[in-house]
Amino acid sequence: MSDADGRRSKAAHIRRLLETEGDAVEENTIGFNRGRYESVADLEDYEELKSEARAIKENAIERLPELIDELTATVEDNGGTVYLADDAADANRYIREVASEKDADRLVKSKSMTTEELEVNEALEADGVDVVETDLGEWVLQVADEAPSHIVAPAIHRSEADIARLFNERFNPEEPLETAEELTAFARERLGRLIREADVGMTGANFITADSGTIALVTSEGNARKSAVVPDTHVAVAGVEKIVPSVEDLSPFIELIGRSGTGQDITSYISLLTPPVESPVVDVDEPDVAFADRDDDREFHLVLIDNGRMAMREDDQLRETLYCIRCSACANSCANFQSVGGHAFGGETYSGGIATGWEAGVHGYDSAAEFNDFCTGCSRCVNQCPVKIDIPWINTVVRDRLNRGGEAGQFEFLVEGLTPDEEPGGIDLQKRLFGNYEALAKLGSATAPVSNWLAAAGPARTVLERVAGVDSRRELPEFKRETLRDWFESRGSRVDAADAKREVVLYPDTYTNHVDVDRGKAAVRVLEALDVRVRIPAVPESGRAPLSQGMIDTADERASRVYAALAEHIDAGRDVVVVEPSDLAMFRREYEKLLPEASFERLREGSYEVLEYVYGLLENGADADALGGADAEIAYHSHCQQRTLGLEPYTTTVLEEVGYDVLESDVECCGMAGSFGYKSEYYELSVDVGDRLREQFTEPEARDRIVAASGTSCEDQLGSLLERDAVHPVELLDPRRRSGR
């Protein structure tokens, strides 16, 4: 399949999911995410709990071989059996043997993503065993013969009406089922009977303690307990990463997992079992025998799964994946996932942001390649992860490895050796194009306005869409002939060094320097109005563009050049002020992976977002009356990475101080995400995500307000969706607007 055909196929798949599953997925995931915000707000020690949970997982994965040995000895001392399976086939062979030895006709299961990974059901069913999922969501999917679309709420893509229609068609009840209560009661009665008649019970495990062999099951229903203790044989299947050293280590996870996943302060059922349990076996054939008179012989088998995990442990970049507690916070907080769910943003087993690491590790890179680009690196999942996994970085690393494993495309000969990047041949042309945006911008400005006319022409747009997948429905940015640096060099600074309160370097990001030059000019005038002397030196693009495409070597080279260009200014005591939040995020977050520690810390501590910097100046005595302002109403959307860095309050505070009435969006992502919204396969998804913001900004309270947005992508997306221009907040502070106050 050609690249163009592949993009069309993916676009069609996304379109179908938006139409058939999108509404249900959106309602549920946004509800979970909203509940998480509310629930964690009640935890005074939320960040401390996250740090504690992270430390426990780091320690456990570091000590994993010894913990496996300790757990094995503990379980065997308790009377159980431990089997360490190398891979899925090995695990399934052992589980089939257990079922065969028990002459099992039926096995009942509680929810377990690990058994989904192994395809246990299919293996047992091939031997004639009736496998029954007892989690309501999993049972719905078993009846429908569908794969989960979410790692916590597997049937999240199905509405109540869908499930009612499914049950009525499949089971033909005496009275048609309609309400959630009726569906639940029907499932409870039917599953209860199947559990009572089961020969073997199977569970997963959220955590297993090496010191006591205790299994922690965190569920919203009680059927996991029943599956574990009603039959006389219990098989628990868990990845080796589920092991923690002690029972005491469970505490922070119990506090965090429900809040992070579904917004519950605590899940409905927290079961701590130390199998083989001592509770009597339920025998429906002997109801009159007292429990005290029973002499039950229970069996317990713990099947620990490697299946690539020990190799992930040795991989410095994928290792963090093993800290995952499968809470789904990364999925629920992801705007793209909120629109399409795990049937698009997911692989063979796992879904959401962290799925890239899991799929690459346990199923291989081909599986991860199917959905890796759904992660835009927006970073909204970073602060939501209860064990502080850098999920965007894992996605970037996998993207980089996929790039390096690719084959040369049809048009590779046009760019090989000619593009200013550090990448090998075979990288997707679309990624190479967007990853070298700085080079395009320089060429575009040097040849403007001709470059803009050519790029906007129909034949050029057709070629761009066919060759590089740049969607022809998306307006391209127009390059300015006079760049911000050109303008500043001819104009010069308007604040003498002797009169300056501070001196700054205004970082000339690619977009501000070549496209939205007006916001750069406004930033200069705002800073100068507050007695700040400004410099705009020649500094390379931050590396954000190549990093977003998985071009890590190129981003690394850019980071080194940026630091080299800025180091002398930092040495001279100059602050670095940044207009574009995604570039500041590079300086404060991603450069930790790309620069030596000391260099990263110096740049991180010396760089500021422009409104953050203005806020600091005003707090330290600068005169707000020197700024532009007005008795006007603003509808403001903050950039996703700005939110992750906790910087959006500075903007609203400053705007309000100079007289604006600010309505801030409660939508976390505009959907554009840099190059993502330009890609033909993702255009409709980008617009669907953006529609949430459009809806808020076209409500009566917002529709007549001036629209402001902090990020390049946000400005472009809002301008397209609202059909009116959005401005950067710094433009609202331009002293030239003083007359409107």
C-alpha cells in the first residue's frame, strides 16, 4: 500500500469511529477526567503520594529478579504454585494444563488486560473450555465479539442503548431490557449462575506483594472476588512488573489508582487475597453441608508473565513503561483519545498514551506503529500520571525507532542528503517535511510573497497532499518577507542600557520570526514599555519540530546549538523570554533528555514565558499603566504545554490587571497540535477535537469576545474554526492599544 493509500485508509477508519463510537467515548472519558480533577483536589498530599508511588515502582523494577525469587518462595510456602512464563505461548500452555488436570468445563475470569495480551480465552476455548468474562464491560464485549477500547472501562465506546439492543437480540429476555438498572440486574443474575457452576476461576492482579504473596484486586464490581474464591482452583495471571516489595507499599497506590482512573475517591471493591485462601469452597450441589464441616482442598496457581518485560527493564527508554499501574489517566486526559478511543488510539491489547511502550515491548514495533502518531506530545498526560511517567517521551522514542526501521519511500531520492537534519534515509517524507519546518520557513521568507502564492495554488496543494499528506483543506501559514529579526535589526532597541531595569533575549521561535511577526513586535514593545532592554540574536529553532516527528538526533543537535547561542547571554545575566509555549516546554522539559544536566538546569532556570515574565515585572514594581489594555472582553485559550507547566494563571492575571474581562476556556486542547492538524489522515480528528473549543467560544457568553490564544497552533485552529482571527495575549498588552483603555 502506498503512503497516500495508507493515509486515506487511516482517515476512513478515524471517520468511521468518530461517527459510530465518538460520542460515547467522549462523554465517558471527559467525565472520568473531570472526576479525576475533582477527586485529586481533595488530596492535600497528592504530589507526595505520586512521588512515593514512583519511588516504590522504581525500586521494585530495579530489584525485580530478587523480588520474583522472594515471591515464588512466599507463594510456595503458602501452599500455592508459581510459574514464570517466558511468553504468551508458554503461559497459555501452562494454563491449559491446569484446566485439563481439573477436567474443567467452565472457567470464569475477572477483568485482566494481561490475559487479553496473552489471548488466554482463545487458547482455552480451543480446548473446549467455556470461558466466561465476569466483569460487566468485558462480558458485553465477549457477547459482542469486540475488543476493549479502554484499559479500565473496556466497553466505553458502547452506549446504554447499544448494550440493551445487544442483550435483547442475543438473549431474547421475556421483557425487553432498557435501563442501566435492568441491564445490570440481568447480567448479575446470569453471571452469578455461571460463576457458581465454574470449575476454575481466573483473575489478574493490580499488585502482588513479595513479602506475603498477597494479591490486590481493585475493581468496581464484586465478581473478581467471586471468581477467585467460589471455584476450588484459582489461577492468577500477572506481569512481573506487578510485584511490589511489601503490603505496606500498597498504600499510595490504593489512594491513587481509583482517583486517577475514574475519578473515584476509592474504588468499590479493594480485595486483598493471600491465596490459597482459607474460605470454604461454595458447592451448590451440597447446600446443606455446613462450612465448618467442609474439608476443602484449594489450588492456587500464580502465572507470572515476562513476554518482553525483562527486556523492557534493560531498555533505558522503555523501562519507565513498567512503572505503569494501568489506571487510564493518560487516555482520559488525551484529547485525541477522547474523540476516537482505543479502537484507533491503541494496538493489539493496550490503548492510550502509555500503550506505545507496552505494545512495542510485548507485541513489537509494528503494533506500536499503527497508532503511535496519535500522541502529539501535548504533555497533558504528564501531570496526570500517578507514577510520573514521561509518556510523551516514550512515544517519541518509539517514533524515532520506527523512523529508523523504515524503508525508503517513493520520493526519498528528492530529499536524501539535501535536508538539514540528522536522520537516516527511510524516514517518512511527511515527517521529514514537518521536522524541517525551520528550513521551509527560511526559504519561505526569503522568497515571499512568491512562496505564499505558489504554496496556496491548487496544483501545489494537490501535490503536497499526494506526496506528503498535507491536507488541502487546511490553510498554510503565510511567510513574511521581513522577519522579526530583520525588523529589530533595522529598528534597534529603544531602551538604553543605562536606563534598563532588566535585559532579556527574546527567543525568535520559527513561527514568530517568520510568520506571526506582529506578536514578536508586540512582545518587544511590551517589554520595552516596562523598561526592559531587548536583544533578538540569531538562535536556531528549538528542536520542537523534529522532536514531534520522532527525529531525536536532529532535535538533539538543535538543542546543543540553541544552548551554545544562549549560554553567553545567560552568563551575562540576561533572561531568556519565549513567546511560543511549545519552545519554552523544550527548554524546561525536553532538554533534560537532550542536554547535559548542568546546561539544562541553567537554561530551565533562566527562561520564561512572555506573560509569566511580564507578571514578574509587575509584581516587582513595574507600571501596568505603561501597557496597552481596554475595558474589553476576552475569550482566552491557553496552550496545552503552557498548562502542563502551570503558566496559564500568569496570562489571565496580567490581562485582568490591565482592564480586560477574561473568560478562560475549560477545554484543554484545541486539536491542532502543531503539524498534527495539517496531516490529511488526522485532519477530521483535529477538527473534531477543536469543535469542543469552538462550541464554548460560540456560546452567548463568549461569541462576541476578542479571541486570544497563547500558542501558534491554537491561534491557527481557532482562526479556522471561528472564521475570525485569534491574537496572542501579548498583542493585547501592546502599548499601542493604550488609547482603548
